[in-house]
Amino acid sequence: MIAASKGNKRAILDKKLLNRIFLLSAAGVLLVLGAIGALRAARPVVDSGPVVVEQAVTDLVDVETVEVTPAPTLEPITYENTVTLLVDRVPVMTFASELAAKQTLWEYLTSNAISPEGETFLSAKFDCELILTQGDPTVKPLEAGEALNQLAQNPAIVPIRVTTLRTEKSESSPEITQDVETALPKGARIINQLGTGTVTQTSLQVVYRAGVLLETGASDTKTLRLARATMVRTGTYTKADTSGTPDRLEGVEGKSKGDLKFGYPMRGQIVHYFGYVNGKMNYGLEISNSAGTNIVAPGEGIVVYCGERGAYGFVVDIDHGNGFVSRLTHLSDVQVEMNQRVFIGDAVGKLAEDADGGKPVLHYELIIDGIPYNPLFYID
């Protein structure tokens, strides 16, 4: 009985538990349904017509400014003992020291102390007021090279006045005078005087400032050389037959020799006289002898030429004065020198061997006022 009563009590307890669980479940369902209904009631009604978009109002939010602690200020770099260059009271550049400024300015001045091609440099100077004053210690000074580069690129910063001399030379053409000469063979020409034109020089001073032409001075013209005419003489001498050999006294006689005395320069055989030889003019005496034969001065005078002269071989010219000159050719073992005074009969040299192996020949010319004449008219 006791067991049956215990079973009845347990059954009653189980029913009570189930009733509680059911009530709790129903309450939970009601709560869920209530929440769903509230959500549906809160959802906006969807209108199928045009959609109107309203601009949202932005809420302004005050942001509190936060103060930032500033970084510590650096001390500025300073430069001691600098100087500033003032050009016409205007500051243009700063240098490390007064010495550096003066050295830079001197180098700049000397580099501009030049003149254009064709002109002569006269002077150069600064064409402005230069003042060196104490510089701002916070301004970095320029190096010399940097300062010179700036001045070279812009010369107007520190203008320099350069004065030069411009010279121009001009020469006129010489006058030519022509005359006839009866002692010269026909057609031959001789220039007694080589002419020159008048040479003048025009000079004027030129001033440049900062490399730009500023002004030119008055011109001054001077005559450096006077004109001199070219004197040409054309020969007219000829004879009927020029194909043979000349006579002993062929040709014309020139001016008087005055007190001058002439002799033969060498003993030997005269193989050709002055004049036409087989159609070609021979301008002197040709005397033949053995190589090594002594050659002497044909008259008193001064040696005015002593040296080689083409086909003539070694030549000695003796000036006797009054326009008379003796020319001795084909010499060897010469015993005189330039500007030496010789007297008639003095040793001059010896007859040289013939270059072609033939018989040696002395060629003797007597030139009067630049024209060869027959020496036999003047030999005593």
C-alpha cells in the first residue's frame, strides 16, 4: 500500500511539472509573436509612387582643438667679420673678409684689362663708387670663384671702364714712271727704283663700359711713309746682226768715270766681249784662265756683296762710288768680306773650277747707276 501511495504521489508531481513547462512555453511563444507584431508595426509603409529623397541633416560635432607643443627654434647660423660690397651705395654681394673682397675685385679688374682684336689696350678702371661695409652676420658670404662668375655673367654689377686705341693703316698704290735706256738691249727692262705708296695711320681712342661701346674720340691721321715712284727703264739698244760675236767696243758709253781708275781684274784671254753673243746679250767681259788664277780688285772701293748668287757662283761686288760697281763672279778662296775697303790690285780671291768641267771663266761686269756697260770704255 505504501508503494502504491508513493507511485500516485510521483504521478501527481510529474503532471504539475508538465503543466509548468507548458505554461512557460506558451508565454515564450506569445512574447515572440508580440515582438514580431511590434516590428511589423514599426516598419514604414512602402509607397509605389515617386520616391522622394530627403537630404539628411548633418549633425555638427564640436572637436576640441588640441594644442601641439612647438619644436624648439634652432639658433640661426652667423658669419663673423664679413663685409658687404656697395656699388653706388647699393649692396650687391657679401665676402668673408675685406681682404677676400679686395682680392676678388683686383682679379676681376685685371681679367677685364684687355682690348678687342685690332686695338691696343690703354687703361682699365672701375666706373662706379665702391664701398666695403660691415656685413650682415646672417648672410652667407660668397666664395671668390662664385663672385667672379656672377660678375662675369653680368658685368653691369660692377662696371669697368676700358680705354683702347684703335688704329687703321692704309697704303696707296705707287706711281710708275717709265723711261728708255739706250745702254740696255731692246726689250729688256730694269727697275732702278722699287716704288711704294703713301702709308697713313689713323688712330682714335675707344671707351667701353661693362663690355659695351660707350664712346669714341676724335681721329688722328699721321703719314708713316711718303710715296715713292717705281722707276722702270726699257732698253732700246740693238744692232743689225745679233747672231755673231760682239765687237771689242760694242754698246754705248755711259757717264764719265771722273777720277776713278780701273784695271783688269785678272790676266787671261778675253773669250767674249760685252754685247750680243749668238743672239743673247752678254753684259760683261768673260776672261778665261786656269782654275786658281788670282783675281784682284779692278778699282778702289767697298765690298757691298760677298756670297753665292745662283749660276754666277760665288760673287763679290765692289762699290767704287759715283754709281760705279764692279761685279766679279765664279770665285773661290775669297779673301775679302762685307764692308771691307779694297784698293786697285788687292787680292780678292781665285778663279773657281768650271762646274761642268770646261775651261774656267771669270765674268766681269761694270754696273753704272744700275745699268751694265762695256768695261772696256773705262779700263785704263
